[in-house]
Amino acid sequence: MASAVIVAAGRGTRMGSDKLFLEVGGLPVVGHAWKRFDAHPDIEEVVLVVRPDNRSAFEKLAVRLDLKQPYTLADGGAERQDSVLNGLQAVRADAGIVAIHDGARPCTDELTISDTIAAARKQGAAVAASAVVDTLKLADGDLNVSRNIDRTHLWAVQTPQVFRREIILEAMNAVRMQKAAVTDDTAACELIGQAVALVPSHALNPKVTTSADLALVEFLLSQ
């Protein structure tokens, strides 16, 4: 079986409010992300990592969503990596595959989820990503262009990031033991020498970070 861990314990301070509960396309942002995984044929359980003071909001949201799969609420930690580990520890023991997803990515399509799960089953770890298409420049301390960056092999990673359960548990425990800081879950795999497959996203998969992202998300959800 595969489980989904949706990380939704942030405070959205850059937007001045809880971005996960901003209404877009008829539901809160996190509601769309939750429904995508709840409805996916490979997912048999959803764990949401939330702030302890926000549990009631998620319980009320669950009633609105008419969910198919069982869900569990786990408490968030001090840092994202702590929240992920808390979520992993709440996953059922018989889960062979775990898909970790940002609650602020509401548009992830079913095929991208399927392909990332399939790649993780084969290789142990996989991440949805898109090739970098913009021209990249390295800046100096005065915000002047220092040099051009070759984008040929550059990819922007997204979520879901999917793993065999034993691999991501080993990787996140290594992060904690080494007191390392990682910006995403695949970075933890580097600590244990685990290769990660890049899986091209089949559709735009933006993360809601600023209010300007909401218009794009609303358009994508309407398609």
C-alpha cells in the first residue's frame, strides 16, 4: 500500500495569514491537495501534519471533503524536517511507499503522482520536478551579474517526493542524528547515499507562496 503525508504545519507568515486555508476554486488551498491524494487509486491512507492549535480546522475541513480514505492528524515540529518525521511515524506500519506532499501545492495531477510512486517503487526514491527553462545568472553581493549558469542539467524539484518507507525513515533519522538542516526530503537521501529519480511533472504544479500565486492556482483548478 501507499500512504500520503501532507505537510501542513506552516503559518504562511509571508502572506500575513494562513495561506493553506485561503479559499480558491471552492475549497481551501490545502483542501484541494488533500482531495487529490484521497482520490488517488494508489493511496490508501492520508496523514496530515498540522499545528496542534489548528487540528479543529482540519477536522471541520474533513467533513466538507467527503473523503474516501482514512486520515490521521500528526503534530508539526519545530522545523519542516521534524514535521515530516512526525508524519512518517504516524503512517501505518504496513505502508510500503510514502508520498510526502506540501499542503500548499493544490494542483498536482493524478498522472504525476502515479509516475512518482512508480519510480519510487523501482528506485527507492523519486521526486516530481520540472526542467529549468529560464536563463540563470549568479549575482555578487551588490546584485550585479557575476556569471551565467548553465541550465542544461538543472531541475526545480516539487512535491510529491515519494520513497520506500524504510528508506525515508533511515534518511530522516540520519538528518536528526547528524543535526543537519535540509530544505526538502530528497536532500535527506544524500546523507545515506540513496539515489533519487527525477520525474517530470505532467502539468503545472505551483506552490502557493504569495498572494500572486492564487490567481494562477485558481485558473489551473478551473481547467
